[in-house]
Amino acid sequence: MIHNKLFLTILLVSFFSIGMLTESNAQVIVQNFDNAVGTFFPDPPTTNQDFFASNPAAVFDLSNYAVDSYEGTGSMKIDYKVVYDAGEGWIVRTTYDVLAGNTSLPYIDLSSGKSLGLSYKVLVPANLTAVGTMTFEFKLAEFNDAGNRELWQYVTILDLTNNSGNWLNVTIPLKQDADNTKGFVLQLGYIDGILQLDKIKGFEIAIVYQTTGSPVTPQMATGSLLLDNLQLFGSYNIYTVNANTGNVERVTFLDDADEYNPSFNNNGKLIAHDVVSSSDPLGQSIYITDLKTQTSTPLAGAEGGNDASWSPNGKYIAFDRDGNIYVVPSGGGTATLVRENAIDAEWSNNSKRLVFTDLSDYTLRTIDVKSGSETNLGVPGVNASWSQNGKSIAYSDYSNIFTISVNENGEPQGSPVQLTFSGSGSGVFNQQPSWSNNGKTIVFHSNRETGDVDIWTIPSSGGTSSMLAGNPGYGDYDPAYSKNGKYVAYAGYTEAVLSLPKKGFDDEKSLTSNENSLPDKFTLDQNFPNPFNPTTQIRFGIPEAGNVTLKIYNSVGQLVKTLVNGNMSEGFHQVTWDATDSNGGKLSSGVYFYRITAGSFSQVNKMLLLK
């Protein structure tokens, strides 16, 4: 028996020069594959220049497909037939001459991304002439300045026999690894053997068919599929915001990781937090980050843990693991099981008790860490937080924030007091409360405004909520006050900043798919880049000439600057804001709003200045 490997390879080069949109925590790299064929893939292709095949009977047709798309106005259709011939079968379509040095091709910088995403739909399920397996390979073509290439390979399962008619998604981690199912492995070429994500000039996509057969009777795989929605994903990291000034700073920088649930130590110099990573054998663990050096190290004894909580005396960290609560010395060591079947542990002010959610009935309880004695607060809730004077506990019932008075043993001293009021069934939630040092303010996350999850504060006695921090278009979670009340740490999304090639596209027109057409309605696009420092572009469209105003406001609604105020012609317009106020003064980091008014049309979007 002969073990054959038949593969279909597409070299996708210069895709990034088509355009960019922002969608669901990612940047769309390719303009939805709307018109890739003819624009970037030569049509018809030229043999041995941008089309290669190991067998003349092989077929690899690409076409623009407007009938169906994951998003946008179209996708790219692939009709393939891979034929076994003399040990393997392969077909290649490229957007450039793979035999050339390609020194003139622009670089594509993927280094700020955590992963790529790609969507596909099977139109005609794969027909295999012999039983076999099919996998999916995505490859990065890295070039140095001399034109030498390293080809990096990632392999995953691609279900090309799927006949559900649904769009399916592939996530591709952007990291080098010894296992090509977990990251990229060097397949051919050698420059330095190190994957450099800022030196990418092209891509390859391969459909691999592994079977047994004979060259006398060639085996083959045929089918049809759509590709769409190639995206560059960022990551969740820990940020801090100054509770007084609103200045925001990113403080964690781990690669290939999402980070959540921060908790300050007693002197405010360290933060314990969750790290979720495909490189972690257990999937997630607790790390400690030094805020001065911004170095993060795993906490020994808290492997596989999440929901870290640092004790007020600085000696211990409580965390969840497998539905149980543990306590470990803050310097690392052996973890001690405190309570089974429980989550969301938070310390009392004297570091003697923990408040937590019991998984058997989801009621809030407290436990003495040493003796194990418990009290039941008698209310259902999650995300409980003990005030720093030890007299109150704040919690969420998933929808709203409540407080309840307690004594030093965690016993309730009255009925709960409701602070937020989201209607049942409204879809609005207020969660993850945390107390300020003086007990007068509670910070929490909520989707109460535009649907984005942002960081809010409310007086602990009740009253009006105010937004403290938020990244427009993305969620911000898990706020926690520092022990001195000056800062709030939270998990915020870091958008991947895609560096597009300068050759072949107009930077000022890269935010739209058709700059030559006139808008048929009023539009206000999301600013780009976002977050930004120090400048960002705001683009809008008006279908008819008239008076237009475009104004910038701070997070408390004060007018900062007027960018546009006057008559404008119909069409698409773009203005640049340099993060200054009307007097030319430089503004601090934080959330800002921009509002357009044109006739009866008015719209407000959020943006984040991050220095």
C-alpha cells in the first residue's frame, strides 16, 4: 500500500491591501473577499506563474461569489479537483510569481494580533474516490529584505464533507510552536528559524487529502467551498484607570493570552489575574504582574486557577479551580482547599473570611478560612465583594447590583438594598461590583448604554451611575479597586493594530469598499484607529448637501472640541482629530464621544484615547 498526500494550495498574497473594517473584536483583513478574483488573483491565471499543478487533469477555479457571504457583499468561491500523480497531487493559485525574489512586495505586520479567524462554507461536499482524511493548512510566507523566504505551516481539521449549509469558523493562533496543530512550524526555507510576524508578505491555504492508493488508478478529491471573513484578532489584557483623572494604562503584555479578573495586592504595586492561553497545559492559570516593570509570572500552586482575590493583608490569594475554592500564599506554594462546590471567593477586610457563591443553590455564604465555619446570607448572588470596613457586601443577581450589611462573622444585619435597576428581560446586566477604600463608591461592569460592556461607578448609597472607562465596540470586564481607592484595574480588549501595505491602496480610502459611489443615507463610521494615540480619523457620509456639525465630548458630557460646523457637499468626508481641545491643549487618556448632526440625522459613537 502507498500512503499518498494530495493537497490543494492557494497562495493568498497581498490580500491585506484590499481594505479594513472593524467587527466583533477583530479587524477584517480582507475586504470580505468581495472581489478578490481578478483584482488580486489573476483571472485567467498563467501556468507556472500564478497557477501550478502536478497533474494536467487538476482543476482549481476561483470566482467572485455574490450569492452568499459570511458578511459583506460577497465571498470567494473555490471549485477544486485534486488528482494524485507520482506521489502527490497539488494545485496552486498565487497573486504573485512564487519563483521571484519578491523584494518589492510590501510587508504585512501581524505582530499585534493573537490569532487569525477565517470562515468557510461547503457548497459541494468533498467527494473522495478512496477513504481518507482531510485537513486544513494555513501558511505564512515570511521574507527577509534579500527576498529569502521561510514558509510557516499551521494544520487543523477542515470538515469539507459538511453538508449543513452553515458557515464554519477556523481560529489560527499566531505563534511559533513545535506542534503544527497548536501553532506555526517551519515547513521550508531557512532565514533564522524564528517566525517574524512583522515580515509577512503572503499566505498559503491548503486542503490536504490523505489516503492510500495507486498511481496507476489516481485517487482524487473534488468539491466546492466559499471563503470569507479573514480577520486579525487582538486579546484581553489588564488595564488600570485613574479613578480621578480617567487616565487609562495597559499593564499586562503576555503573548498568546487573554487576561481577566485583576486583584490588587495591599500596597497597590502588584496585581493577581487570570491568564487564559492555548500554551497553558491546563488552559488557564493565575499570574502576578508587577505594575512597575510590567512583568508577569505564574503563581506556583495556582495552576489551572481563575478568579484571583488578594487578601487585604497581602499574604494570601484565593482562587477557583474545578468548582472549588483554594487559598495559596501570595509568593506561591501549596494551595489549600477551603471549600468544595463553590466559586467567586472574595476576602473580608480582616483577611479571615471569604464570601463566595455556593454552587448547590447559588446563594451567597461566608467561611472562616481557618476553622471552616460558615454563614449563609440567604440571598442568591454572584461576584460578591466585601467593603474595606467589613460592614457591607456588594453582589450581583446577574442583572443588578445590591448591598447587604453584615457583621464581622459575615452574618446579615438587614435586608438587601438594590442600587441599579435594570428591568427583567431587558438584556441589561450589572455585575462584578468592587468597593472603593472609603466605602462611598462601587465600581462594576454593565452593558447599560450602547450594548457594549463598560466600567461604571455608582454611590454605595444609591444614585446616578457614571461611566469610568470603556473601549467602543468591545467589552470591558471585571473591575477591581486598588486598596487606596486611586485606581481601578479591569480586563479590556486590546485591538490588533494591522499594518497594511502602503503599495496598491489609498490610506484615506481604506475604510470603505466603494469610494467612487455617493452615500444613499447618512452614515457615521467608527473612528480608526481605535484605541488611538495621538491622532484618529472620523469618516462620515451625507447623501445631500447641508449644514453638518461634528463635535467631541468627554466622558461626562462636556464639549471638548468642534471639528466640523458648516455646509458640506454630498459624499463621503473624513476629518482627523489630534486629541486636543478647542484651545489646543493635549487631552488625557480616556473615553470620548463624537456626535454628528446633519439635518434630522444625529448619531453618537465612542472612542478611546490611550497613551
